[in-house]
Amino acid sequence: MLKTLLTRYFIATGFIVNLAVAVVGVMLAPGLVSRVFEAAETVDPGTWEQARASIKTWSAHTNSGLGHAQIRVDGREVPTLSDAADAMRDGSILEIGEGVYNEALIIRPDNTRVVGRGHVVFEKAAAKGKATFIVEGSGTTIENIECRKVAVRDGNGACVRLEGKDLSLEHVYFHSSQQGLLTGSKPGHVRIRDSYFERLGNRGQAHGIYVGGGVLSIEQSYILGAKSEGHEIKSRATHTTISRSVIASLNAKDSRLVDISNGGIVKITDSTLQQGPNSANSDMIGFALEKRRHKENALVVHRNIIILERNGPNRLLHSRAKEMSPDISDNIIVTPKETAFKSTNLEYRRRAEAGLTAYPAVPMPLE
């Protein structure tokens, strides 16, 4: 009965193709698809222009009187980023004025904050043959920074390489590089919020986001179009949480959307997952596929829009954690063939049946 009502609802309402947002106003019975997205918008992945436009919007309103290419540490102006690195102490705030910077930054003190004021772009910058930002300290926050075109000889040039612990990324736009974020095996808690990662990856050995351990939290972010058979997200964390986000292949030749290499506790909720036609890997989510395993394993995938449209075989989950029973429920799934999770989700064979706009548009959950 509920499935019939939901089907009628989606067919009757749909998404308004020529508008950015279509409001949904219906209460569902508890259980299957217990929350419906309040609004949705579509992005054309062929041009990426909407992503760029949104980045410009949020960067423009953060300028607080700092002039073009001006740099301040704890309120005191310094001439270069190298001088800023030398001037920073534990608890320092580094403010960077709008402009394009080709100099990398090594952050050594603890509990620092790096803030872009205006549209701040780091381009083709890499320190020590590693990354644009090498974070050696702990408790670092990086906000409102665009980073692009990072490439190094060993093939894993990153926008941020975390060598310390406990990193927060807020309002960052990392793209067109070998890797977005790269951490070591003990990164503490990595938090990513309200950010874009797109067109990142290199020969299947670099990815949009790679976290080597610790805890990973991703919220209200877009991880799009990993390239060169990279994963959008590769996590070895003991706990991985993804909420209110979009993870999408678009038209890229990526690998898995989410690769949870060693298992652990994983929760993916209120998000959109889209596996594109050109994906090199049939798996959307990989779980515990590598030898080293975490002791505790659980996978919860709730209240998401899941679209499997790879040309060839599609597999929502590939897991080697045989002792774990995944909880994949309350999702809307568009897939050409029935999944093993049909009884706990709403499944459709085509987007139109679910009221979703045709490819290449991607339905996006909004707050």
C-alpha cells in the first residue's frame, strides 16, 4: 500500500525541469522512506557551471576588508605566505585576501585557522613535492579556499595533505588535481562541511578524498566526477559518516563512489549517490575489500536517492565482511535490475518512474 502511494506521489509531483527547486510537501508513514526530501535541484554535469557559480557566491560574501593579495596573521599584515608560515603560532588565524596564489603553505603550529577573504585561489602550488597545504600541526581549520591544478611527480599531489591530527575543512573547493585530501594512518577526526570536491584522481591510486584512519565526517558537501579511475571517497577510518551530501560519478571514468577499504562503522544518510554510465567499477560501495580489517563493522544506508546507471553490471554493495548484515533501507533506488535490498527500499527501473529528471541531471537533497 505504501509503495503504491509513494509511486503515485512521485509520478504526480515529479521534479520541475525548468526550475532550480521543486518543493515537496507530503508526510509519509513511518518505516519505508521515512523522510522525503523537502526540495531538489538539478545540475548539468556537462558544463559544471552551476558548481562554479555557487563557489563564487559563497566566496564573495566572506571579504572582511582585506585587500587583494593582502595577508594577515593575528591581525598583523605580512608580505608573503612564507612570512605568514613563519609568523604563525599555536592558535593563530591566517587571513588571505582574494587573488590567485602559486605558493604552497606548510602549517606547523596547532589549533590554527586559515581563512580566505573573498575569492582565494591556490593554483599549481605544491610544497615538498606533496601538496598545496601540508598540515603538520593538529586542530587545523581551513575555510573558503579554492585549490586547483595540483600535480606532483609521484602522482598523488593533494590540495591538503594532513600529517597532524584533527582537521576541519569548511567551504573549500578542491578540483582538477591528482588528489583533494590525503591523510596518514592516524589523522584523528577529519571533518568536511559545505564543500566541493570534483575531477580528482590519478590512475586509480589517488582519489577525491583519501583518509587513512581515524574518524571521517562529511556533511552538506558535493564529491563529484572522480577521474582516472579514482574513488570519490576512500576511507580507512574506523567511523565514516556521510550526511546531506551528493556523491556522483556524473560522466566521469571513476571507480567506486565510496570505498571503505578496511570496514568499520559507516553511516550514509539523506544523500544522493549516482553511479554514472562511464564508471570503470561495477561497485557503487565497497566494504572491507582489503586485508586489514577493523574489529567492529556496521553499514547503515538510509533515506538516500541511489541511482545505478553504469553501462554494464551494477552492484550497489560489494562486501567481504561476511559477519556483517548491512542495513540498507528507506532509500529510493533507480536500477536496471533488482537488487538484494528490494524488500526494504523503493526500487524503480527508470528515473522517470521515480519522478526524477533524466540523465545527466543529478537530484540533490537540500536542507
